Amino acid sequence: MRKYKFSINGNPFNVTIKQLSDDHALVDVNGSEYNVDIIDEPIHHKTPKLTREKAVATSERRPIQTTSKVAASAMGSIKAPLPGIILEILVKESDDVQTGQTVMKMEAMKMENNIQATRDGIVKSIHVKKGDSVLEGAMLMEIGE
């Protein structure tokens, strides 16, 4: 709220601007409220006005399906979900693996993360070794048939 003191033809006025938008204002003049339409140039604020959409409530809760860089490609590649350090490799090349089996452990954001096989198959190649630092999306391992 901004407060002003005006003198018009020698008469004092205490004016408080209660609400202000680009084309409308709610002002209090000597205790009386007035809705004022602004006809002149709109006031340009230094800070943008932020609005939030109202949330829509639903009675049915369904899981959200997302795609991730961890998802396997047609060749069965496993990629790093986050930047981190490889702590342990639990399989070797030519090992059989099942979907969901933990094949590697990596530290990311000070947490230990299990990296799991994205498909059934045989480990064709391992692109990292224990202690390697990897970036998000880096190729860790390939699983084939």
C-alpha cells in the first residue's frame, strides 16, 4: 500500500492506494474507498506479475508415466541416470542378466544408487570401471541376446 498526501485547491487529501493493476485501482481518499479506472498509460512494474493456475482435483489417481535417459534403447543399453561415481560392478561381460537385476552401483548426489538391467540377456560390453566418474546419460553397459 502506498500513501500520499495531496492538496487540491488548498484542501488536504490523504490517499492510500490499496490495490493496483494495469488498468484499475482501489484507492481510499480521506476514509472513502473508490474504484478507479486508469485511462493513462499503464504502469510498468519492474517485477513481473506472477499468476498460478488453479489445481484441478481428480478423484482418480493414476501413476504418471515418464520417459528417462535410463530407459533402454532397442540394443539394451544402460545409461547413467545422474552424474556420479561408479562404486561397484556386479557382473562381467558374457554374464546372463534378468530385467531388474542390479548390475552396478553408483554414487550420485551423496547417495548409493542401484543400476538395474533393463532387459533379459547377456552382458555384451561394460563401458566403465570401478571409480570412474560419469555424466548423466553416459553409456555404462550394453545387454544383448
